[in-house]
Amino acid sequence: MTKSHGVSPLLAVSPASVSLEGKVIVNRPSRGTVTRRPLIEAAQRSSGRVVTVTAPAGYGKSTMAAEWAHLENRRVAWASLDRFDDEAGALLTVLAMACRSITPRAADIVPKMRGTEVAVLGGAAPLLAAVIREAPEPFVLFIDDLHAVGSDECQDALEVALADVPEGSQLVLTSRYEQTFVTRRRLRADMLEIGADDLRLDADGARQIFSDSGVVVSDEDVTAAVARSEGWPAGLFLYALTVRAGGDAQSLFGDERAISDYLHLEAFARLPEDLKSFLRRTAILEELSAPLCDAVVGISNSSAHLRRVEELNLFLVPLDRRRLRFRYHSLFRDFLVAQLNRDEGEIVGELHVRAATWFEEHGRPQAAVDHLLAAGEPTRAARLIAATAVPAYARGDFAVIIGWLSRIEDAVIQASPDLLVVATWTALLQGKSPSSERWAAVLEDIDEDTLPERRRAEFASTRALVRAVMCLHGPRMAYEDAALAAAYEPEWSPWRATALYALGSTALLVGDRDAAADAFSRSSACALEVGSSTSVMLSEAELALLAMEDGGWSQAEARVDAAVRMIEEHHLEGYALSAFVYAVAARVAQHREDTSTAQGHLSRAMRARVDCTHVLPFLAIRVHLQLAKAFVNDGNRTAAVHVLREIDEILVRRPAMGALVEDIDRFRRTLVDTVERVATVPLTPAELRLLPYLQTHLTLAGIGQRLFISRNTVSSEVGSIYRKLGVTTRGAAVDRALEIGLLGH
């Protein structure tokens, strides 16, 4: 979804209007705005390629940025952030969309910004960095409200994506607090920091605010107001409102929060009761629109209320040029929420439920889940997550599912069979152990008789499918479980294609190649019907491999090309399942002697194999076996041997893998006669997880904290990375990884 690119004004100013075509077009702020032109011009002249504007709420950070954008002659891009962007893939998507204003290449990479955390940091972030670095003209990129994205993964992604602002361009960041990812910039001495002291107003600024607010005050009052507010712009504006409303501004005292609360109350108390009720009840919303407010408050005239609030200058910030979407200024919203909890606390939960219902009906499940959790309705939130998880995964929004599950307590997950299935599959697809085994065990312990009769066959199928793909009890039992799942799933089920793929996989384990080919064909056809992109790509890659083994290379090429297209169209590059497709595609490219394409596919497969573990043993072993064969084709026997050792580690945990073990043994025997032309040792999955963090400012201890490993382990793995890449420094390791495709795209 396209982010709002409205520019937040200082409490009561005309909004900026933004066009995504070309540069940002900002209307000159009018009422209630103090010009920051001298400060802006000084920043433009400075050597700082990165300019941070850091101050608490109410200091006019966004207004200053809007005025700067209006004054700029360079190309301008603008991104406004909110808490829904506090996930690395979502954040980079917003930034890439904003960068379309400064370089045409940005439009091409927007779909590639999603993926797992490792894929985003190792692939999407350096890709965006390259696009920014190679922008054809000087630009200014404004990123507003950075404090909304404070997670470690977002900070890491920002550091990598915004690492190289080209000469003549600037990056302007507004935030309520200092951003950790700019630490390295400070050391490079190319950063200009603007803080609260720089944004404080003097007497002239105060007079402009009073004049624009229609308030006449003496020089003595101006001096007192500046002294009491310590030049705080929001405090001065609220001071003016109090005077205009007939209040005794001279009696105000205390810190900024106390002044803010008092003045808010002065502005609020004189409003009609229906408008006060509207303001209180809509304060639970981060974004306002008339239809949404109607649903939450239970009225039909919200548009009139919003117009009235805007006319009264009551801290309403438009978010689009048509003035259909708004938000309250954060200070005012804080006050309204406090009023709501004090005066109508008993209905807060119901208001959140109404908001959730509206968002769900309008196709915004993420916002709906947030409101349900705020309402204390985790069971309903669980149902919604379970219902939307499969489509979210198919869209490449795996990180969204992970984020949802992290906010749900284990007890709620265990109480919801549907959500338990989602949690189990999420752990499996991340290659996580012991999470996968734990959730699978809970799934097994559910008594089917406690479920409604209409759900029992469906649940039995789902549970059998989990057993099949985990191959917990050997190949024959896995095949029977997969057959049960395929038989129970109806034609329209989103799980049927997965069940058929599992049937084909386990048929290979028991040595029935014809049954496997039939199941993969049915899986691909079914997946196309129900929109299961992962089943299409896996089944087509399996059919390509079967064709290769029969000498049908042209058919194999057509099949694997379809699988790769599916990855690209649905942005699945970072998924573990893509590793198998890329490994097979590398072998097909090698056969047609397309060395460049083969190397690219091989690098992507090696990166994606990070999450291919024993929890999905059939897939993990098949991925590694195809990688080993590709390395042999490339004349790299050493790399093939190392990949086979990773297979051995999987077999320790899942030794009963049927005919697949025989395939591995046959391949090992061929290695004896292999002539080695090159000898490189591939990075292990653990080293590939660590590699993207070498792009950041994090120390070895800091990287260890991100990955939940010790500093000594990090030091050992970094040393191994250096040796394998043939480098001696961190920067050289990153450059080499980018060159050979282990970072970036």
C-alpha cells in the first residue's frame, strides 16, 4: 500500500501537498508557521550529507523539513513513517517508493524490498543503497518521523540502505530522539546535527505566532511567554490559544508537559459536548477518515466534525491533498487519550473492536489485529491472523506473520488450532528448532473430538501434512501421511497444493518416481488455481529436475524458468523454499553454458539455504545435493564436499530418508573421479547469517546480541568469513560479498 506522504505541520499550518511524480511539491506553510530559512540555508551550505533534526514533539521538525523541501532546487523525495513501518521490509518499501522521485531505477526495486530479516539486510538494503548511490542528479531525501521505526532490524536496515549519499545530495532525518544507525556517520564528520536548542524561538518568532493566531500581546508578555516556554514552539502556540480563549496565560508555569496539558484543557473545555465526545473517541485512531470515524463513534456526520475541528485549528494534520485522511498532532492525541481513559474508560475496548471490524471489512488486517489486541481480544485476533496468514505468505509478507505471532501469547496460540497451525508452519519455514518440534508436538496433542465435527477432517489433514514434511517417523509413514492430507484437502483448499507437493516429495523417498511426477504435476496445476505461489515454484522445479534426469533439458529449462518467474513475481527471493529453485536453475544454466546466470542462481541458492534445516529434511537435503552437483559442474570439488558435510549434519537429526540416502551415496562415489579446476570453501549458513551485519556499525559484541550468540563465536565466524573471501578487513569482506552475489541482488 502506498504510504501517506503528507508533511506534518507545526500544530496549525497549511499542509504540504506531495506529488510522487518528479519532486515533492510542498505548499508554502501559511498560518502559525515561523520560517526556518536561515537554519535551512546554513544546512544546505554545510558539508553534511546527512542532516538530523532531533527534538521532542512540538518543535516544528516536520514544518522545517516541509519549508526546506519548498525551497529546494534539487530533486526531492519524501517519506513519512508510522509504527506500521517498524519492520525492515515494510520500511525499505516505503523508502524505495519515495526514491522514485529521484531515480527511475527505484520503481524497479520496490517489489524486491520484502523478505525475511536476513534477506532484507543482506539483499534488499544493499540493493536500495546502490540505487541511491547511483542517482542521476543531486537530490534531498527527507525521512520524517523516524522515531516510529525503532526496532533493531529497522536500524540495521537503515544503516545499510542509507550508507552512501552521493556528493551534492543530502539526507534529512527528523525524529524525536537520536537514531543509533547514524553513529558511523558522526565518525566520518559528514553529518550535521540540528537539535531542540536550534529550533527554539526567540521573541520575534513568538510575535509571529501571536500575530498569526490573532492575539495582541505586549512586549512584556512576549518576553514572559518566551521565558516560560523556553522557546518551545508548541508551548508558544498553545499560550496564544489560551490568551485568545480568554485564559490567564501569565498564570501558566511548570514543565513543558504541564503547560501542554493545561493549555490543551483550556482549548478543549469550551468545545460543544458532541465535538468533545468525537475527539475523545476517535483518539484511539492513528489515522482518521470520515467513514472510519463514523464506524468507531457510531454516528453519520464525522465529515462535518472533521471540518469543524480543522476550522478551529485543533491540531488536525491532513495526510493527503484531498483532505480525506488526517491524524491528530501527537501532543493533542496524548491529551485526548488521557481524557477518554478518565471519562469513558469503560468503552475503550468497544471502540477498538469497532475500529478492528472496519479495518477488517476494508482489507487492512494488520490494523485490525492491532486494534483487537488493544481491545484485549486476542482470540479474535488469533482467528484473523490464521485467516490471513496464507495470503500474506504468498504475497511475500512473511515478516508480517512473524510480527503478528510475536505479539500473541503462547497460551492463546495453543488454544486456537488454526493459529497453532500457522505458528507451526512459520517455524518450519524459518528452519527453526526447537520451535518447530514444540509446536508440532502441541498440534499432535489436540484431541480431535473437541473440535466441531465439520472441522475434524480438515484438522486431521493439516496435522498429517506437518508430520509428512517433517518426516519424523521415516519415509513410509511420511508418504502415508502425505497421501492422507492430499485425500482430505478439497480442490479449493489453499493447503491442497502443499499436500500434493508433500505427496510427490515423499513418493521420491520411497522410490516411486512415477507417483512423484504425477503428484508434482497435480500440485503445480492446483497451485495455479488457488494462488499458491510457493507450491508452483517448488513443483515446477521438481518437474524440471525429473526432466533433467531423463535428458529432457529443453523441458527442464521451461519448467525452471517458470519457477524462477514465480519467485520474482511474488518477491520470494529471501524464502528458504527458493533455494531449491535457484539450485536447479543453476544446473540448467550450466548445461547451456550460461556461466553468468548460473553463478547468480548459485549465489542466491547458497544465501537462501540458510534456513534449510533438518526441520524440513527432504527439502533441505535436496537443496544441498543440487548445490553440491552444481559446484562439481563448476569444477569446485572442495565446495561440493563442504555442502555434503552439511547434508551429514541433517542426516544425524533425520537419518531415515529412504531413497534419498542412496542418491547421496551415489553422488559421493562420483566425487572420487572429479577434477578440481577451482577450490573455494563456501560460507556456512551461520556465516551467511552473520555476513549482512558486517555492513553495519555494530561491534562483534553487538552482532552477537542481534544473533543471540557469544562474542567469541562472532569473532571466530568473522575470521572464517575473511579467510574464505580472501580479505583482511570488514569493508573488503562486504565489497567481496557484493561482488560475488552473497550480498545485494
